[in-house]
Amino acid sequence: MMKKVQRRTVDLSAYPDLVVIYLGLRVNFWTGIKTIIGIGPQIAKAVADQPDGLLRHENIIFSLFPPHVGMRQYWRDFESLEQWARSEPHRQWWLQFLKNSGGTGFWHESYFMQGGMEAVYDDIPADIGFLAFAPQREARGKMYSARDRINKGMGSDTSSPIQEKDYYANEK
């Protein structure tokens, strides 16, 4: 006799502001393998420190060729996620990456329980995720910070680990 499939679901009513974020790090050049190997233990330590608001962290392998790894995280709310992103060690990682991607590309896509989605793709050479079907924009102005992309206001100067004016300061 065949056994019925065990079906389960969840009651998310205790998490009205839940945010699910997928993050990826893709090797663009062989030097990127060293970058991924170097950052892995740092991410593991940050997760082990249990940042306030992080409900769950799961590692993911997106592909072996090119090497493309990532994670899925569940956050209690956007404010907790954003506060962690602006704090150490994340802020330092982000500043370092924006100066030199180390042969990798980085992306994230965020999904909000109350509605809305946002994403950013840095040094990603292939159109993946939303890039594959949605109109592409440069990450400037209202598209620079996650807070502005989801229309939560406050402006980029208060919500990003590196301010837009500082990031683009040396452009002519």
C-alpha cells in the first residue's frame, strides 16, 4: 500500500515583516575562487554570532561551473537586516568588495512579506534573476540603496554602508 505524502505548511502570522533574501557570489575569474574561500569562514562566523533579527541562514550552491555559491536568509524585518548590513563586519566586507571584487560578482534579491522586491547585481556578467526579464537600471539615485529601491524613504545617505556620493566621488 502506498503511503500518502506528508504535507505541512507554516503559520507566518508571527512574522508580518519577514524578509527573505537570496545572496550570491559568482566566480568571474579564477582569482575569485580564492575570494570565495576567504570569505566563507567570515560569513560562517557572522551567522554563528546570531545577529539580531536573523531567523535562519542556509547555504546554497547555484552552480559548479562557473562556481556560484550563495545563501538564503530569513530576517524578522527589514530594519534588522539593514542595521546588520550597516554594521561591522558586513560594512567592511562591502567596502572592500566595492573597491575590488576579487574576481567575483555579487548579487542579492530581497522579498518582503508586506509586498515588494528589490535587487542589486554587482559585476555579474550574465543576466540572472530579475536581470533576465526586467528593465535594467544603473544603481544610482532612487535605485542606489535597498531602502530606496523598496520605497521606504530616508534616502541613500542614511541607509547604505557606503554613500552614493562617496562611491561615485572619483568619477569624472
